[in-house]
Amino acid sequence: MKWSSFGLGASAGVLATALVWALVAWPSPDEAGLEPGELVIMSGKDQSNGGQRKELVDQWNQMHPNNQAKIKELPLGADEQYTEMVAHAQSNSADVDVYNLDVAWTALFAERGYVLPLEDVNTDGFLAKPLRTARYEGKLWALPFNADAGLMYYRNPGVKKPSTWDDIADETRRLFAEPHNTSLAAGYTAQLADYEGLVVNALEAIWDEGGEVVDEQGTVRIDSPEARAGLRRLADGLRATSNPRLILPEAPDHDETSSMTAFGEGKVAFMRNWPVAFRNLQSLAADDANQPAFFAVAALPGPSVLGGQNLAVSSKSTKPRAARALIEFLTSPRSQQILFERGGFAATREVVYRDAEVQRQRPYAEVLLDAINNAKLRPVTPCYVRFAETFRGIVRPMLLSGGGLPPDATQRLTDALKC
């Protein structure tokens, strides 16, 4: 088994790093003080390459015979995962020890007492933004398991790397003026279907225009000129009925997979998507010898929504110390390297992104690190799910009809934040 050197590069550095890993990389297998018994992690489906989450759990099990762990997987959809996790947390069952939470759910699970605060945990080395998602009301409730941030994918060669939304619009007009772009149906697509993807993309459009939906004081600002401009940009991009179309007309039905399919088929030149699309498109390119590298990635024009997942100890666990030890193992630097280098899950520790082998395996690593560092959090509130549903209910009619912001938008969102 080959482990890379976290960026030391030279053979002496590799040897030195190997010695460090041998001494300190993994948590000690000493189980003193850990309550014996099986540990269960409730999580969404593992979408990493090669099932790396299970691989890590298997390695934990080899080191902790008295605390064998397993993953209880839930349906793939985020809405279904949320419903099942909340239902389980509200039950009297103590058969789950660790919740793998979407970062937007951490505040709710903390507020309702579904998870335990983590005290005296060493958080050195975690990226600041993912670590912020694990805090609520001044306490640490989880540790960041994986991060996520949006990237701009563009067809390459032949398409200019974009830096701004105007670049995308200008390049779309240029491409439509060239007669050989016969497969091109629009310049851009994103995840605008009626689910969390719409929330993410609408927030990013608003932020790119300098607006906010909810400011740092918790006040709704969707009625500002900047927020209106961001939403109008999406609506106007969809409104065109003849070429050049800026946004693919089918985008209001697109999720991550369907938008990636449209991009892979050459229907659009630009796509906003998560890093998971990189490895899927890379596999597509590998299957077609005629187009070994048909895309590249860049940062989004503005801040990305910060995605990812956090690991938290269930308040009903009968083995909280063992559950915490498992979480610390799964979020340790070496575990994070495995998840990113081999599995493709964005790491929550900066040292992983600096590693030479990681950069070779994941050539978008530096772009992704910058995207995570510049990302913004969705509203941190135990009412987030209700807020997101209300926000979608405001934004989607605007996109479909091309109309303006409803007059009661601010009040509806303000009420949604008071669940």
C-alpha cells in the first residue's frame, strides 16, 4: 500500500513522512476507556470511488476488536436522508451511535438535543469554513467528515476559461456564431430542479451580484437590488427562445446527474457542478479515445455554497466515548487523505491538498481548496429545511415564468426562520 508524502516530494521527505505516519498518523489502538460494543454510523450512500468510507471502517475494525463499526446506509436523496435521520433521532432507539449529517442540518440536530457536544477535541488542521459548520451557539457538535464546493466546468479545448458571468455570456455568443458548434443547445446549465440544488444555485447567483438572502444578523435581505439582480440573471438566462440561449431550457429539471449528462454530450459549454462530476466526466473521457480530455475546471464567478458532511455523536448512544474515538479516526489527516486521494471526497484538512500524489490524482485540488476557503455557509439555523423549502417556493416560479420577486417574499422567509 502506497501513501504519499504530503508534499515533501524528495525521497528523504517521503522517508521522514513515512516515519511520522508510523508513529502518529493513526489514533492509538488502545481501547482503554472506550465502552465495548458495536458502533453504528447512519449515513447516506457512499459515493466515493471504491467505497472508501467502508474501507476506513474496516481499518478501524482491525484496530478495535471490541468496537466493531458498521455503516447503516440511507437512500441517496438528501430529503429522504433527512427525514429518516430525524425520525430515528426522535425515536427511543439507541441503535445508532454516529450521524453523518449534511452540514446544513448540524444546527437542528444540536438545537433539538439529537447529538452531544464535543468537548476538549483537538481541531488543529481543519479548514476554517468546514469547521464553522460543525459549531452552533458557541459549541462544537461535530467534526467535518468531507467538504464540498461548486466548480465551473467548461469544454476544453475551444472554450475560453471563464472568470465572470459576463465571460460566460460573451463566450456563449461567440460559440453560437461559429457554424461547427452544431450540438450546442445553450451556453450553460446548472442544478435548477426543485430540490436543494436550486437553493444552492440561487444563493450563488445572488452572492455573485453582491447580495444576500439572510445576512449575518439573521435579517432577510432578498428584496435588495443585488439579490434581485442575481435572481433576474437566472430568469433572464432561461427566457431566451432563440439562439444564443444562455441557460439550457431544460435546466429547471436538472440535478447533478442530468446536468452532467448534458455537459458530457456537448449540449452546453459551461456547467456548475460539484467535484464528484470531475471523476465521472473523467471516466467518460477515458471511455472515448477520441476525446481524452474534453473539459477543464475553474472557480465559480462568485462564492460557492459550502457543502459537505459532519460526523456527530448521537445523544442516545450508549457508547459516546467510543463513538467520539471513531469520529476522530475518520476525520484524522490520514483518513482524510484516503477519502480524497482514493475516494474523491473533498478533504476537510488543508495538508491533504498540498500532497503531491493527491494533486496528481485530483488535478483540481488547488482550485477546490480555494473554492472551499472562499465559500459561504447557508443560513445557520435549526429551521434550515423549512427555510430552504420556502426559498425554493419563491425562486422556482420566478425562473419558470420570468416574473419578479413576490411582494411577500421577505415575510415568508422571515417566518420560515422562526420554525
